[in-house]
Amino acid sequence: MPAIAQRRADLNRQQTTSDVTRKVRRSRLRRRVRGAFPPALRLGLVGLCVLVLLGWMSVYARLAVAGYARSDLLAACKQEQLKNQELRIRLDTLRRPQNVVAEAQKSGMVYATQYEYVGRPQDVASTGNGAGD
């Protein structure tokens, strides 16, 4: 009986080692199939990554340029608003009646001594030279 038991144990060892090697070989084969990429696929993935990076850099550069242009335009707009505000203040001061009279006298203008108002032909009012009196 011990010989039969010994044979049985040897047979079990052979089966387990062959099963283990089969399982190892199968798992290694599966890993190779799953993990191995064909060179064309690798090249395609690398090319796709490069294109994505170049596209991202292009978009970033365009946004940066647009941001700088926007900043310059905002600064110019602020300067023009300040200039417009200064011109409005100057216009308001020049429109005052006392300033208009002072500027007219400075430029040599004098008050009219004779003037006529003409509306309709039958209503003519005149002063100074006596034409309508």
C-alpha cells in the first residue's frame, strides 16, 4: 500500500506542477496579448499626443495674445474716457454766458447798434434807422 500511496503522491505532484505551468503560461500569454501594442498603434498614440499638445499650446498662445490686446485696448479706452471727461469740463466752462461774452470781447466783437427782426413780411419791426416807423 505504501507504494500505491507513493505513486499517488507523485502523480498529484506532476499534475499540480503541470497545471501550474499551464496556468502560468496562459497568464503570461494573456499578459503579452493585453500589454503588447503593435508599433503602428504606438506610433499613432504618440502622434495623437503630440497633436493634442501642439493644439493646446496653439490655443494657449492665441488666448495670451488676445488677453494682451484686450489689456492694451482697456488702457487706451480708459485714457480716452479721461480725455473725454476733461473736454466735457472744458466745454461746460466755455458755454457759460459770462465766458462767452468775455471770449467775444477778447476776439474784438462789439454789440450791434442797429438790428432788425424779420418774421412774416407784414410784421417787420425795426429799430435804429427808422425804416419801419
